[in-house]
Amino acid sequence: MSDMLIKLYFKNKKLSAAQRREGYGILSGIVGIFCNLLLCAFKFAVGIATNSVSVTADAVNNLSDASSNIITIVGTKLSNKPMDDEHPFGHGRIEYISALIISFFIFLMSFELGKTGIEKILHPEDVKFSTISLIILIAAIGVKLWMAFFNDKIYKKTDNVNAKAVKQDALNDCIATAATIAALLISHFTKFIYADGIIGIIVAIVIFVSGIDIVKDISSRLLGKAPDPELVKEIESIMLEQKFIFGVHDLIVHDYGPGRIIASAHAEVPSDADIIEVHEVIDLTEKIISKRLNVNMCIHMDPIVVNDERINHDREMMREVIKEYDEKFDFHDFRVVDGKQRTNFIFDLVIPHNYPKSKQQIIKDLQAQIIKKDKRAFLVITVEHSFT
């Protein structure tokens, strides 16, 4: 059914990748609104008929979900607005903000459901049981499971965080409705009048936790999380395929929202190569990455001496010392500058984040090791962390 809906929605539409992604987001919202309003109507009727706070609260939750679906549509449309003078990187992050708003709806529902559950415990009432209400609630679980599957499909196709939030919300609704059924059965067969309120509080906690998970994911994207390792690998692979480029470092990837990625990197090239020809290769590489990966790329070229036996020897000697110290370390921009009293080995050292030793201690340790191999060697190191 999911594939059929997608085919019907995109039938005879010739769209760009960005337009198709927007279409998926809007389709997710439309389907969500329809399903949630339908579930809300049925559950509200069952809740009134059975005098169940769990069922009624679940119905209101579906109404809230419909509001979330509207936010999904609006957020998707706004995030696809083109760049302007005030927002030269586009409006892609609006999608993240709209997903954050959806999480606030989840927190609100959690609070209201928990509050109602406490009131139900303090002032318990008999819950009316009916077979028809049980059937409707079981059917509701089926609908929500399908919605979760549908939005998961969209999320995997587009990386739309709104679809991910809606998917998680749908799964939470399955848990909430299953808990509601449990409350009805327990109250009916055991006459334990507090079951409805207790289970309502448990469901409120589950919903609250899911809201926290969504906020964590969105906050990470807004703050700037590490780029997708696969994307990093593809960028480096394309660069290393090109003439002259034999090394890549200082790759930085900026995510300004879906389809709006800007990246920069340093390409190591032979210092004795023709600079005009190298520059042409660099320009071509930027265009290839933009076309293949939809990444706005800016490449800086670093000239490296490669045909000097002594420098090559010193570079390999330094590499051995660094790798013996820690395999996770890497270095680049290696230069050798001779002085009267010593030979300076100048380079950038890349270490993992949160490394247990201080930068000063690392430099001291490496200096102690290199001096054993070359008494004139003196390390001039800039310690940095990888952005990937």
C-alpha cells in the first residue's frame, strides 16, 4: 500500500531531487492527517462510551498528531525555499526546527496524560468494557504500525527528520494504545479500578522519553554533528582519483539542512607540478564532487615536496615514530627547516577528541622518541582534531 500511495502521488511528475524530497514530506503529512483524524474520531467515541480516560486521552493524542502532521507539511515547504540575501545557505534547517516543535507537542501530551492519570488514581471511576471498543483499539494499533512503516520508508529515502519524528510518534501511539487495552482488560476482569490511572502514567512516561530522544537527535543536527562517514569516504575517494592529488586532510563538512552541504578540504599535490595545471584539476574536482554528491566543495591545494630523498626519509621516520606512539594519530603538511643548532620538523598532528594526554605531553613524548633517531631533530607541532 505504501508503494501504491507513493506511485499515485508522484504519477506523471517530473521533479528534481529537491522537489521529490519535498513531495515525500508533504505526502507524509497528508497521510498522517487523514489517519490521525480518523483514529481520533473513533477513539473519542469509544472513550466517551466506556468512560475511559486512557482511551479519551489517546484520542486527543491522535488529534495532536494531526497537528504535528500539519507542521510537517509547513516545515517541509518552508525548508525548500531558495537562498536569499539574509540566508545565503538556504532555509533547510527549518525542517529541523519543525521536528523540534513536534517534540514539544509530544512533551505536552505526556504532561496532560500524566496529570489525568494522577487524577484518575486519586478519584477512580469504573471503566466500561465493550468488545467493539477492544476491536477499534486493536485496529488503531494496526493503522499506527502501518504509519510507522510508511514514514520509516520515507525517512530512509530522504533522511527527512520530520518523517523520523512522526514514525517514532506512531510507534509510541502503538505502545499507548496497547497499554490502554491492558487497562480496559485489567479493570474489567480484576475490578482493579486504579489500573486506568496507573497505566496512563506509565504511557505518559514512555511518551516523554520518546520526546527526549527526538530532541537529542534534532539538537545534534542543529549544533553540528559529525558528517556521515560514507560521505566523507566518497569525497576523499573522488579527490584521490584525480591527477596530482595524492593526499587529503582537513576535510570539514557543514550541514545547512537537507541537500545543503558545504565542504572544504586540503589536497596534497607535488610542489614541483605546474601550478596552472594543478589549479585546473582542483577546479574540476570541485565540480565532480558537486555533481556526484550534491556537495558545494571548496578545495585548497597544499604543495608537498615529494622528490627530495632526505625529506622523504625524514617524513617516513616521523611517521614511524607517530604510529608507534598511537596508531590513531595522523599528520600532514610535513616540512623540514635546517638551523645552525637543530633541524626543525614542522607539521600538523591530528589526534582523537578527548585524548587522555595533554597536547604538551604528547609533543614532549614524541620529541623524546624522535631524538633517539635524529639528535638534531626538533619538533614544531600544531596539534588539532579531525572534523570528520
